[in-house]
Amino acid sequence: MKLTELSESDLLSFTLEHQNLYIEFLLLVGDGRRFKVFAHNIDSSPITVNFIGLNIRANLTTSDNVPYLGEIESIYESDSGFCFEGDIGIIEVKANKYNVEKAL
């Protein structure tokens, strides 16, 4: 699946490694499938992550009662990385390598 196809998905979790070496997002799409987005720099240098208007809340659940942090309404890709925009605010990731894979 392409990163931009994950628009309108629900953000279940994200992990930013303590030295900014990588960030991993877990997303739930409308049909119940889960996907991981993993971003890092090829040379193992730290990535840059900007949180703009961050709004993380507890007690949100999907119609199937799955807890989530907010909806990712749109995704933008650029030469320097990507940006998630939605209920959670904006998360801008600057990394030269990222991939999407199906999660269990």
C-alpha cells in the first residue's frame, strides 16, 4: 500500500526512538486492516520530527470499539519525507527512507 492511501485512517500508536533514529506509526484503515509506517535515514543519522498543534487524547474509540489517538485526514509526501494532518494536529517527518507494511 502507498503511504497516501492511508488518508482517513485512525492512528493507533506511534513510537519515536529516544535518539530520533526512527519513528513508527500504527494505523487502522476503514476495512479493519492495520499498517505500520516506519521512517528512518539510510545512514542512521537522526530524523527530524515536528509536532505542530499536537492534540492527543485518551478515550477515543472507533465504531468497532478500537481505541485510537485520532484520525489522519490527509497525508503529504515530499522529497524530504512526509506529513500527517488530522485530529491529532500535524506530524511532519523528515527522513530519507520510509515504508508501509501490513501489521498483524
